Amino acid sequence: MGLVVAQRGVLAKQGARYSIKKSHGAVLRCSGSMARGGGGWISGGASRSTRSLAVGRPASSSSSASVAAEEGNSLMTFDVDNARDDGMTEIVFQGPSQPGLLATLTSTFSSLGLDVRKADIKEKEGFMHDVFWVVKADGNRIEDGDLPAVKSGLASIVACANQGSLSKRVRPKLRVRGAPEGNRAELLHELMDTYSTDSVLSIEQSIINHVEYTLARSRYKFDDLEAYMATSYSVRDRLIESWNDTQTFFREKDPKRVYYMSMEFLMGRSLLNALYNLDIKDRYREALDELGYNLETLVEKERDAALGNGGLGRLAACFLDSMASLNLPAWGYGIRYQYGMFRQVLVDGFQHEQPDYWLNFGNPWELERSASVAYPISFYGHVSVHDEGGKQMFRWNPGETVTSVAYDTPIPGFKTKNTINLRLWAAKPDREFDLQAFNTGDYVQAILSKQRAETLSSVLYPDDRTYEGKELRLKQQHFFVSSTVQDVVRRYKERHDGWDEFPDKVSFQMNDTHPTLLVPELMRVLMDLEGLGWTKAWELVTKTCNFTNHTVLPEALEKWPIVMLEKLLPRHTQIIYDINWRFLQQIRTKFGDDWERISKLSIIEETDDGQKFVRMAYLAVVASKNINGVAAIHSDILKHDVFNAFYEIFPEKFQNKTNGVTPRRWLAFCNPPLRELITETLGSDNWISHLDDLTNLRDYADDPEFQKKWQEVKAMNKKAALELIEKVSGVSLPNKAALVDVQVKRIHEYKRQLLNILSVIHRYDTILKLKKEGKADDIVPRVVVVGGKAAPGYEMAKRIIKLVSAVAEKVNNDPAVGDLLKVAFVPDYNVSVAEVIIPGTELSQQISTAGTEASGTGNMKFAMNGALIIGTMDGANIEIAQEIGEENMFIFGARADAVADLRANRSTYQPDPRFNHVVNMIRTGVFGWEDYFGPLVDAITYSDYYLLANDFPDYLRAQDAVDQKYKDKAAWTRSSILSTAGSGFFSSDRTIREYAKDIWDVEPCPVEE
């Protein structure tokens, strides 16, 4: 009677063909590529539901035999012997080594119902000699009658091995310092020498394994959330393989690394992004379909990671994507916020902040490192001075210590094996629980230290209107920086005994001023803990630190009170004073006692009332090797205005690096219909990695057939966007032909959402007048969408949100207006919402006062997806106009070089009557809440710092131009195509290449085949 071969979770690669041929012992032969899964082999025509395969009785049952698929010394052979060891069957394989063989053999033994009791794995110069001693499930060796059937199964493996068809996805063989060597190293490599199989059945088995073993749920019944979690763990398994190989490869090659430090990383959802980057989305969709689940439904179960708020955090996320895709040896560092910034809820039009419980159900994408990566972080206390071997040493004696624990998130690249890392820090108490306090009845004190420590990583940007809020922000920044510095120094010391190579191996990038405490913390570690002198430590700091400035607004350039800094970080305060003194001495040597110049350059600011502050941006400029702005106009303002005094001393430090966005998430992944059209038109998807290829679309801008296809794609995306806007805003939008006009960004006076809503009021008033005159037939219907969060302590921004809601309430319910104008506010705007709204947007508002927006990246995302921009010549709008042509945009407003004079003469400026009229409508209560809106009205009536009155007439002119072009569908579509075609420059891949070459001096380090 033949042996039954159990098929546990058989996986068959699509398109492969397998056959089973009986021939003198039922030898299974490979007639195509072989697929491996949880065990067993199957013929191509068999159903996936097959769970067993009977191998017929062989003609012979000899006790010992050597079998090879073909004759020849260079081929693999195997031998099965029942006579050499009592109680066990010995199976020997020898021949050329092949990746995937060991895993395939062990899987096959399991499928045959055999247990490997011991093994001897040997490999030398590409040839292997592996011996296995196996028994059946009952503990006895294989019976002679069943030996031929076992040989049949093993012969098929050998046949496929000799055809080289066991695996095509081979993992690199890497060396790890301190790891076992010799045969044990060979065994550890061979056990996982191939990447996970991506066949549909393999994916199904992987998902079900996680349902059962990770989630401990029944594989026969699990809901959509559990299916999402299991699917994410399954994808993460594949990321971990490449992540481990990438990090091991980096350790082996020891390249110079980039450490990108940012308080924000606005990552968005991870599941679809990972599936696209790994190029396995279609197979996962099919696998989930067969399991009875819908991929798109599961995607909606993922909460956006609440690790950022606006453009700063989203830029950092785009940069990580590009660093991974360009194979750069880089890590991101940030904080793992438990509740994010906040979840925005509108109640009667007022913003309310709620905790964002994004971690309530766990985060399947992160890997906690509490057992291996944790550091002590100190606060308060005092500094003492000691003599050690005739050398004066400073010792910080902290008054409070918390523990920083690492959480790692793999960041995959596109069309590469490289997967880099985002390491986030979470604060934990240095002791979890005060048992003594608990036992004496003080239950609150028992958990107080735990709560106090965890507060550090609870919320992004705590409200800083109080002293406690300001102190918490400063503590967060030190917690983040100190964790990162300790981690980077540890990693460097693992490979290097001295410090001379530190600048050749490390490059820090400070994303805005938040990480500036890096400078004194790195000095402290190098001097107080590593024993370096000031001169050497300062040399290392100034050769490794780089600073990106993201703002020109004075209030956004961080300053910390010396009183607070001395209390919280006494040693750092000493170091900052020393840095400032030494720097100013250099200035005095060069310029003499020019006290006006010295006061402008001093890191320490002294106010008229005797208060002292540390100007963090100045500290970053003094200590950094390179300083860059993020758009051409912004960098010029830094050089000639904000940091002009520094630019005059060391102009070589200053650069421009115009921002970019990742074309993967913001075009290829979020807009599949447009991706397919572009790929079909250009002949390949090479443009996803080389966005400059989009310029070839210009050849099709006037092609009627291509325009028709473009319009169909836009209509499809517009429909999806309107459906989402209706769902989240509660506003009915029945007119699907209306122009979709969108302004979504952080709410701030300089971004001028108020100017937008003033124009909406004007449009509303105009519609009412034209309706009365019977002249409304020519009006272009609009849906005006506004979205974004106001900082909890920013009252003016909150009033703007309420005004938008009040105008929406009035306009949307006025039957005289009907469907000609609708206004919707999108609450809790985030990356996932943006991925739907941006592809469907037709008009994008980028209307900041000239000279106030550093760059903006929303403008790039909208233009990339074919939206037309109405905007000022500010930030990256200037460079966008250069790339796509001003004729394809609606430019208005004062230029940056005129702003100062306009502000100086604002008190004598006579606003346009239309401006006065709409302001008066708010003031007189047409939209209600006139008292609440009073400060808004006063701000634009008197000081009007952001020049709304000055720009209003030209803004209305630009809006009229929008209406006229929208009536000409061919002209609008042409400009839409040219917007996308001109977006190639705004890929973050281009930006990161420039950083790598001009600032970091790092080279790609792709994992070798």
C-alpha cells in the first residue's frame, strides 16, 4: 500500500505547470518551475483545494538506493538508507548548493509525515553534503515498504534542483560581526536563504498563519479588522526580510549614513504603500478574494499614523520614501506619539480637539525594541566639576530620568531590495511601578512616575500657552535628540575605536529647529562621556550637523527662555553659553567691537526687560556645516533677510534644496487611472522612478483623443472625491459637474484661508444679485472645499474655521443659490483623505502672502495630478510656474519684494469697495456670530499684516479667469495635462539626490544580489 503524502497548505505558483509521472518507483519529475510553500508539491492542473496526494505503490522496495535526476558529477544526488542507524532512517543529499534547497527539504519531510531528529549540514566552496536522520510520526524509522514512495517525493526535489528551478528570489549571504561561523553559519543562512514566496496560495497561508498564531483567532471566522491585521503582518514579514538584509548589508559595508531627524513624520497608511512598493498588490487582492475579503475594505480599517500634522511631517515621509528608493544608507528618527496632535471634530462649526487613539488596536507595522534598544534620558539636577587625571571634567547629576524605547518601522523602496528604517522613541518610566508607595497606601504616587514619563511621548506639539506646556515641548525635544544621539554613537562605536572617522560615517539632518538640541547634546556626549576635548568635539559636531529651515515667520523661529533651559538642562545651558562666547570672540576678532553686529549674531538674545532667550535657529546656523532653504525664493530670503548677518560671514554654508514629493504615493499609487493612462501613453512605467519623463506628455496636450481619455480619468477621480467630501462633511453635493475648488492645509493667517472665504462671500453675493436680474445662466457652478487643523492655542485660526462653517451653513441652505455654490469643510484632514481628494481636484488654492510660505508641497501634489493652481508668486509656486508655464496657472497678488512697502503704507491704503462690502457682511451678522468674528474683521481692517485687502481685487480677477477657462473644456484639459507634464522637477527623488550629493556626501548602497 502506498504512502499518503499530506499536502499542508500547498502553494502553486500561477502559470507554473507540474506533472506527476509514475515510472519504476513513482519518481516525480519537474516539468516547469517548482513552487514551495508550507509543504508538498502539486501538478499544475490540480485544484488549490487539494489537501492530499497518494503516491502509488512502487515496483521495488529495496532498503538502500542512490537516486539522481540525471547522470553527471555536477548534479545533485541523494541516498536513503535504513541500515546504518538503528531506529532512524538516514537520508544524504550531496551536490551543488542551491538557495532554497534546505527550506524545501525540511518542508517536504514535514509533508511526508517525517520528523527530523538530527541533521549534519555542511557546505564547502559551493558544494553541500547534508545528512538527515528521520523517523515517522510514531517515532520509528521508515518501513521498507514505504521507502520507494519517500524516494519518489525526494526525487522530484532533486530533479527541480538540477534544473535550477527551486527559487528565483535569493537572499544575499551576509557576514555579521560576532555571529557564529563555520557550519553553524552555513546552517543559519540556508534555513532562510530565499525570500518568502509571493504566490497567491503562499500569501493565503501566510495570512491564515497570522490569524491563528499572531492574533490567536479562529481561522474559520475572523472579521475585517482581524483580516486587516493578519494581512499587514503578512506583508510586514516580507518587509522584515529585506529590512534585515539591508541593515546587515549596511553594517558589513560600513558606508556613511544619513540620520534624518524630524519631530514629525506624516506617514499615512502603510498597507497599500507596501504592497505597491513590493509589487504584490494584485496577488494579495486575489488571495484575499479567495479567502472572502476585499482588499479595499481592509485598507479602510487602517488608521493613519498620527505622527505629524502638516507639510513638515509629510515632507519627511516623502524623503524617507525617496531615500529607500534611491538605496541610500539612511534612517529616520522621531517620536512615537501615543495620541498624535489631536483628532479634529467640528461641533456647531467650532473646532474641538480629541485624542487620536490611533494605537488602540495596535500597530502591525512597528517592531518594539524594548529588550534591545533603550536609553536613559536625563532632566533637571545640577552639574559638578571633577578632576580626572589633571583634566577638568563636567558631570551632570540629573534630578529625573526616564527610559527611551525604540520602535522600528520598515520603509520599503520602489523596485529595490533595500528597506530602510524609521526609528521612533517612546518614553517609559525608569521604574514601572513604585511598589513601596503602593504598599503604604499611596496608590496615586505609585503610578505617578509612569504617567509623568509617558507624557513625554503622548502628544505632538503640546499647547504652549502655559509654562508647563512650554516645558513639556522642550522636554520632548531633548528626549528625542538625546535618544537619537546615544543610538547613533553606539552604532558608530560598534565598528570604530577612534573618533577621526566620525564625519566620514555620520551625517545628521535637522528638519527645522526642533532637533537643534542635537548640537549641545552631541557636544555633551563627546566631551563628558567620551572624554574628548572641546576643540575635537566641536570639529566633529560642525562636520556632521546640517540644518534645513522651513519658515521665514519670526514667531516660528524657536526661542527658549534661559531660566527654563537652565532648570531643565543645566549642562546644555553651559555648553550653549560656551558656543556663543567662542563664536562671538571670532566675530570680535574679525570685525572688532561692532556691538550692533554682535547683538544680531548672538545666540543668546537679551530683551529690554532683562530676559534672556536661546535663539535655536541661530544655534543651528552656527553649528551646522550646511544650511538650506526649501524653495528658491525662500533660500534668497534666508540669505538676504532672516540670516543675512550670518550669510555675510559664511556664505558657503547656505544652499537651496527645493522640496519635492514622492511620485509613488502622490501619483502612481493614489491615482491608478491616471497611472495607467500615463504608462500606456509613454510606453512604460519608468516615469514612476524618473519623473522627468512626464515632460513627454506635452506632445499629447493638444491631441483630442488623449484629452478625452484625460477627461474620463479626471471625471472618475472627481466622482470619488465628491463622494468622500459628502461623507465626511455632511454637505450634499448633487451637482457633479461643478468645478471642484480645494484649499486643504494647516489653518494659519499667512496661508490666507480667510481670503478664500471672502471671495466665496463675494461669489455668493454676486449669485444672489444675478439671480434677481435673471442673469445667472452663465455662472460656473463651484464646490469650494476647505480643510485643515488649527493649533489648539491659535485662536485666530479657530475663528477662521468657524467662519468657513458659518458661510457654508448660510450658502448651502439658501434656495436662491441652489447648486451654483456649495461650501464644505473637511474635518480631520489627513493623508488618506488627501489621497482621494487631490486626484479629483480641479482648482488648487495656493494663496499665501508672497514671501511667507517657505515652499509648500501641496501645490506640487495637486499639479502632479492635473489640478490647476490659483496662487501667488510665493514658495515653490514660482518654480512651478517656471516648469509648467504661467499661462497654465492663475497668478495674482503682490510680489515678495513689494510686501514691505505695502505693509508700511497699509494705513493709507483705500481697499476695493467689494472688499469693504464682504467684510461688512461679516461685521453686520449676515452669517451670524458677528461678535465672535470681530477680531478677524478688525485684523484685516486695520493692520492687515497679510495684505488681504491689497490682493483682493487681483484675486477676484484671477477667479474670473478660472471661470472663463473652465467653460472651455479643451483649454482647461490642455492646461491640466501640462500641469502634470511639468511636475517632473518636483519629485522628492530629485531633492534627495541633491541632498546626498551637495550636503550629506553619501552614495547609494544597494543590497547586492
